[in-house]
Amino acid sequence: MLIDSHAHIDFEAYTEDREDIIKRCQDKRMKVINVGAQYETSKFTVDLAQKYDFLYATVGLHPIHVYDEEFNIEDYQKLIDDKKRVVAIGECGFDYFYIKESGKSIEELKIKQKEVFLKHIELAKKNDLPLMLHGRNGKNGEMAYKDILEVLKEQDCHNGMIHCYGGDMEEAKGFLDQGFHIGFTGIITFKKKAEELQEIAKMVPMDKLIIETDSPYLSPEPYRGERNEPINVEFVARKIAELKNISYDEVVERTGQNSINLFKLR
């Protein structure tokens, strides 16, 4: 089954035509994991998952929002308990790209993001749910993926997915060694500056590889630059098939089963 394992159809980008986006997913007979980035969007993902049985929710506070609101474990626990549609915690992790926008020093940002990341890990362990991890390196060489790996090792975490992978080959092997799945988006289809990522995709075993869109962002070729949507995960699957020299149907089947197993989809 075709599964988009990381999308944001709760975002404002779909306010005008969200039902159309959802209908196209239904017509495709696919499943979508809709990812929360703040409390209100997390709540919305749960509400959507209650309404549509092919949608699933994650709840969390994106690292770029750690100064916008507090991460209250009790509030997020209620979202997990109330609807029984939450399949992962996050997205969470480290993002060092928007340092100037935060108005904080890199040292302050790292401390705060780690504090919130640890709360996500606590919540995930309490509920036996996988982590939906986010990483983005800084513009001046700050290493988000390296720091995520250090925390995972410190906290003995082995369950989850690093989404929209953007680290290097060595770090990818580190996530695999830690037991994590690796997610690839439309970036892998780009004709320029995607060569390293494509080599990493070739290396990742099929039983640890997951496909996603990160909609409304990162539209694959041939729609690069346009608003993305979950049905475009097909193009990610086709690129993986090309890189792995296997059939498109095999990629759909195996990545779909990986998501079903990891997130316990039903």
C-alpha cells in the first residue's frame, strides 16, 4: 500500500481546498500520517484522523517552535488518550537553521531544544510510541543530526523514524545502528544537489526505508516549486525504485509495510 508517512495537511496551505486534497488521497487508496508541529496543529491532526480512517496523527512541538509555546506533557497525553489515533510522538529533535529568527544564541537554542526533545522522548516511552524525528543542520556547520544521535544513545532510544533525511552517510549509518528508520522526501528526485542523498538511499536497507512528502513542502520533480500534497509520494517511490533497481510495486509494498509495522497502523 502507498503510504505517505509524513505530511502536514492540517497546515494553512490547505485551508481553501483541504477536502479536495483528502479526496485525492482517498481516490488513491493510500494512507497518510499527518504530523503535528504545535499543540493546536497536533490537536487538528487528531481530529482529522478521527474523521477519516486512512489518516493517522502524530503529536509534538517542532524544534523551531520551542520558544513559541511550552511543551506540556499532560496536554499532549490527553490527545493520545482521548482519541486513540496517535501513532507517533513528534516531530521533535534539533533544528539549527533558524538561529537568527529565534533571537537566541546557538548555545541557548541547543539547551532549550534538548529540554523539549527529552520531554518528547519521555512521552514516547510512556506510551510505547515511536519518535518522529526532525533534524536540520545550521548554516555555520552546527550539527543537528549528530546531536540527535547523541541524545538517542544517552536515552537508549531505538524506536522511530528520522524524517526528511538530510545528514551525511556516516550519520545515516548511525541512525540505522540505533534501530531507526530513515525517511526520504521529494528532495531525492531533484536533478541537482541530490547526489549524496541518492547514494544514502541506495545504502539504506529496504526494511528500514520509508517514503514521505513533508507536504506542503518539497514537491518532487516534476512539480518542484509547487505546493506539495500526499499523492506525490508516488514520485518518491518511483525514484527509490530507480535507485535500487527494483520495481515500483516492490517499493510501494515494502515501504508501506515498514510504516504499518513501525507505526502500528490498522
